[in-house]
Amino acid sequence: MRNPFRTCPTTGLDVHKDADALIKANAVAATVALLIGGATAVLVLLTRWQAVHLLSDVWFYRILTVHGMNMLIFFILFFEMAVLYFASAVLLNSRVAAPKTGWVAFVLMLAGAAMVEWAMFTGRADVLFTSYVPLKAHWAFYLGVILFAVGAILVTAIFFATLVVAKRENTYEGSVPLVTFGAMTAAIIAAITLLHGAAIYIPTFLWSLDLMHVDPQVYRLVWWGLGHSSQQINVAAMVAIWYLLGALTVGAVVVNEKISRTAFVLYILFISMASAHHLLVDPGFGPSWKIVNTSYFMYMAVLASMLHGFTVPAGIELGMRLRGFTQGIFGWLRRAPWHDPGFSALCLSVVVFGFVGGITGVTFGTEQINIIAHNTLRIPGHFHATVVSGTAMAFMGVTYYVIPLIFRKKIAFYGMAKWQPWVFSAGMLVFSTAMTFAGTFGVPRRHWDVTFSGAPFGVEYSAAVDLLFAVMAAGGLVAAVGGAMYIVVTVWSVFFGKPLGDEMTQSALAGTVPPGLYTRPFTELPAEPAKLKEHGRLGTMPGTMILVGVFLLAFVVYYFANWKLLSAMWQIG
Amino acid sequence: MHATGITPPQGVWWKPAHKSEKVWATVAFAWCMVLFAMMPVWHLRGGQNPSGIRAKVDPADYQARVQEFIRDYQVGTDAGFPVVAPPPGSDVYLIGQMWSWLPVVQLEKGAEYTLHLSSLDVNHGFNLYPFNVNFQVVPGYDYGLRIVPTEAGEYGVVCNEFCGVGHHLMVGKVIVVEPGGAGGAGAGEADGAAETTGASQPAGAGVESDPQ
């Protein structure tokens, strides 16, 4: 019998060939979805920019539906399936528990996605991503989502089964690595999320066939158990990838396993309550329900994110200091490998997710402040900073390591790959910031024409809004270029790239793969770690203490500025 | 030596946290408590809360209430829509349907009203322009919000929940007049009047009185 494993020459891990193949298939599917989502993003952008106003009203809402489904469901979930196989089978040296079921799941997800794409592109599902009942789509749209979700739930089950197999077959010693623990968090949240998906899409599918009634408010409640929770899978998966990239690029250490793992557990316990963020100005729920849920029971999930926001940079700082980069407060940051696309993607993801996505998200998710944010451009401004600048950026960064490690290919156009995170992140930062500001003027999201031509009454936004739309367009187009660079690099590497030999030295690999692969900071720990120096009250990780202090200051200022803005409104109660 | 995130930690890893981690965890926890406390505090002390009076309602019943409301208090028409001026303290009914808001409402500055929002068909979104005030309008549910207009002028009501292909045409109007004066402002007025009011102001700008 042939050996079902290969030994990775970089990490020394035994990689199961089925895991290899399943990771590849899911990653390729994710990239196809990203391509569709990215192309439609440009069309949406050029329509909302009123100076161009590219698409007709019908096609705008249709393409917006396509953009949402491909980015938020297909791209993200296919990629997360790959992450689940990687974090279980590869990191634990294990076989995949049920590879055949893995392929069944993949085919189900593919078939479901194809049905949804068909319904959307043929105009049978002009209901946007949220598909709020009683706006009705063709039954194939709902059935497609159900099939996709069933496939994803199977992969989640295979992930847990693989953990059991690895433990039973003693493929590793000690506890599971933190990255696997984080992926497990994502998988548990995925199970919760996908059950909500089943709970709402099965009745809605039956409703589309006129077999039952679905209450519009109940739909919004349960649907957001899917819609928002699925973004929390992203958060958990993204944080796991932060730890992974930290280890791969600079040998970041886990400062304290207890703190990081407890923070993941806080996600599991509380983060799913965030679906209430979408229901704060809804008629179906009272203030107590709104306060308890929107705050994840006293902001315990925010606490978790703030802990990770500390431990990730702290792990990088400590890892660098132990390897001798001990100069001053920020010497470790100055001498970090900024030219490594894995490392720059990691840092940009952490910073933009935290400063823009995180702060705006918590602020808009405050019960009363939501009055001045709900359904305006502030909301997509927020989630482009989280899902795109945070999650997608981290996913892109890890791809530069997945291609050599799993696909065993060199990175094509490596010079372009080095710039890709910077271009993408800078574009998205400008885009989402401009979008958020436009939203403070009350400009609605998901709207074809904010000049309201043909409407019975006129509404004319400030001239600043026109400027902000232009800035949004500029940022969005730069980000689209960054996205295209990513697709060119990854597709070319995977399908036409040069195979990677077994020699893992700098002379053999420099300029073709990220430097973490031949410097191997994650395996080559220093025999004698550098001595850590206490910096008074700032402790042994002074740089990180200053960074999180700046973060907290920005958070406090933005949060209270919004209360001030709210207090200028009409009295409402 | 610490483990990295991809190596299995050996032995007991439940160890005391580093000093700086303890400091940050404490600060972050305290900030979370501030975030949590602000919401109940604003219910007690603040002037803007999305609580309202919430009830289920049959869309046909709600439509009948709106018709009655229009019949009782209509003072004119504007762009083909009835302009309705209810007395201070009364219930105001606004209906969202594909793709218009009915009726045009005329209120007095400084008076309290209960603004009822509901939909006859799909979800709609209530956005008051140029104030950036937003509420979800759900079919089958009556959202009654006690409001006190703080500034005279003409306001747009923009639908901000996708409700079908005519979504962008769904704009309504609220007129706020000085107390006791200027009745019947709606009748026969030019449609373009709304465009001149506060058109270039950001949300909330130009408000001098403290609504609290």
C-alpha cells in the first residue's frame, strides 16, 4: 500500500495526501468565488459613485446580491473549510478522519453555490444577501444555500472527528497547538451558525413553495443568527491565522496559553449574541433584550478581541526580543520583515481590523447609537474594515505560505506579491473610512440612486458626500487592483508555478517564497534566548503596551463622539 | 521557552499571566463595563432611545388607522400626497409600502407625538433627513416612537431598507412648523421646497437647543 503521507521538508510535519487535496480543492473554489465577488465589487462601486452610475437599477441590486453572497458566504466559507483541514490534519500530523465524506461535502457546497449563482444571475433572486422575508426569491436560491450549509456542516464534523483520531492515534504530544484551538473555536461557532441557517432557510424554502408562513420579524431574528454569526466564524478563524502567521513569519510566541485560550472560549460563549446588532431599532424586541444581547452579555466578546489584540502583537514582540531584537521600545518593529507578504498582511489585518472595524463595530452596536448608524453607509463601512481588511487580508497573507507548504509551488511574480498586502489594505482603508464618514450624513446603504431623481420629494446630500463618494471610488479601485494582484499571483503560482524542490535553504529559495520559509523562525528557536529587559511600568513588552494604549484612546474618543452626535437628534423614546 | 502558536504546548500550560497582560486585561475589562453601563444610563438620562411602544398589528388594520388619521387631520396635499397636521400630543401614523411613504406629516416644534411606523408589504427603513435618525419598519409590527421635533423645517424620509427595484424612489416628507403658527403649510406648495432646507448640513449640524 502506498504511503498516504508525505513529509514536509520545511516543517518536518507528516502531511496526509487527502488533506493536501481537500485543502487545494477548497482553496481553489474560494478563489473562484473571490474573483466573482471582486468583479461585482467593482460594478457596485462604479454604480454607487454617482458620477459614473454604471449599472441600471435592476442590475445594481442583482449584482449587489451576487457580490454579497460570493464574498460573505462562498469565498469565506470555502477558505475556512481549507483552514479546518489544515489546522486539524496538517498541524496535528494526522490523517483526515473521513476523506470521502470530505469530497461529498465539497460537491454539495459546489452544487449549492452553483444553484444560488444561477438563481441570482438569471434574476430569480433579486433579494440581496439578507433575503428578508417577504421579499421572495426562487426556491432554488434557498435550496442552494441549504445544500451549501449542509456541506459546510459535514466538514465541521470531519474537523472534530480528525481531532479525535489524532488524539487516539497519538500523532502529537501535549495539548493541541493554539492555532488548532482557535480553528476549533471557529468550528464550534460554525456549528452554531449553520444550525441557525438551517432553522431559517428550511422554513423559508418551504415558504417559497407556499407551504408555510414565515414571520418577517422572526426571520430577521433567526437569519441574523446565521448572517452575523458567520462573520464571527471569520473573526475566530482570522485570529487563529494571526497566531499562525506570527509563528511562521517571525517565530511569534504565545505569551500565555491560558489568556489566549480563555479569550477563544469567551468567543464561543458570547459572540453569537451579536446578531442583535442588526435588531436594535426593530419593533420586535424590548430594551433589556437589546442591551443584554448587543453587548454579548457585558461585552465579554469585545474583551476577548481586546485580549487577542494584545497577545498577538505581544507574541510577535516577545518572539523577536527572544531572538535578539531587543533595541529600545520599537526596535523589534523596525527590524521586522516588512517585505514578507505574510508578515505585512498580518500587521495590516490586525491594525485595520482593530482600529477601524472593531471600534466602529462596537460603537454602532450600542443600542442607542445604532439610531444614527442603522442601514446607513456606516454599516458597510464598518464591515468592509472587518471582513475585508481584517479577515480577507489575513487569508491572503496565509496563502503566501499555503502555496509553498501545501501546493509545493514557488510564488510566481514574487515582487508583486510583496506589494500586494500594502496596495490592498491601503485601498480598503481609504474606501471603508470614506464610506463610514458618508454614512454619518445619513446616506443609505444598498441604494441605487442617492440623488433620488424621480422621487416625489427631493433630498440633496451635502457636497461633502460627493467628495466622499469619489474618495470611496478611488480607494475601492486601488483595493480592486490589490485583489487582482492576489488572484494573478495565486492562480499563476498554483497552475503554472515552478515546483518547490526539497532544498529549504536561503540560496535556493530567496526571492521566490516568503522568507519565513527558509529562515524558519518557527523551528529554529535560539539555543540561548536573549535576555529580556524590563522597561519600568511598561514591562518586558513595552512596544505592545504603547500600541494598545493608542488603540484604547482612539476607541474612547470615537465612542463618546458618537454619543455627542446622538444627543443632537430629536428626542425619541 | 514559550511555544509558538503551531507547536503543541507540553505539560501544564495553565500558568499565571505576565504582568503586562494582567494590566491590559484589567483595563480592557473596565472599559467593557463602561460600554455596558452607558446603555442603561442613557435610558435614564438620555433623550434618544429606540424603546417605543411595540405591538403586532394586522396590516389591514394599520391601513385603516392611517386612513382614519388622514381623514381626521388632512390640511392639504403635496405632490399628490395628503398633508396631515395632527394636534400636539396625538398619535401620528406613517405607512411604508412599495415605494412611498404615506402621508406627509406636519408637526409642531417642541411638541410630543407618538410616531407609529409600519409596512403594508415588505421591510422598509425609516431615515429622517438631514437628521440621521433610523428605524426598521417591519410588516405586521407597529413601532410607536415618542418624538419631540427640536427644529422647524422640512425633512425628507428616505427608505433605507432594500424593498425592491423602486427602492430609491421611496422618499416621504415631514414638515415641522413653529408652535401655534403657520397652519396648512403643505397645501399647494412647490415640490422643490424640501431641497432648500438644510441641504448642505451634516447630520445634527446647526442644532442649537439641547434636546435633553
